[in-house]
Amino acid sequence: MECTTVRNGKPCPFMTAKGCSYTGGICHEVVDQCDGCNRTIQFGSGWYCATFPEPAAKWRNGDCNFATHVTKVETKSAKVNPLKASKRAAR
């Protein structure tokens, strides 16, 4: 259904015939960590996330998985076979 609270006219999975079914009945504004994200949209009353109704919950346990401005650095450590490593050290 289309939102009738904060994001008027936009499709929202939390809207029902009785209104917004999300906690508190409305979407929450973005937090400071969301600055620079491409998923933030400005509506009449402030900036909101286009993907999730409560951005603070996404940042509670680390980086938001929807954030477009955060790059994840993966460090791959090569597995070392201890038997081969000991043979190399003996040379």
C-alpha cells in the first residue's frame, strides 16, 4: 500500500488499511551515520531512509547493510599448512 504518514504516495510494506503498522506508527528520521548515503530521501518533515523505516536500528550492531557510502574491507589470510611450513623453515 501507499504511505499516508511521512512518505505520502510512496509504496510501503508496513502500511495497512488501519495505518502504519511499524513500531510507533511512523518512519524514523535518518541518523548521523547515514550522511552521504544514496538511499536517503528528503520529505517535508526531514530526511528518511528509502529502504528501512528505522535507520538507527541498522547502525546499532555495526555498519548498516544498506549503506551505499560504506565500503567493507575484507582481509583474506592465506591458510598455511603447518607441515609444509615446518619443512620450509628447516631448509
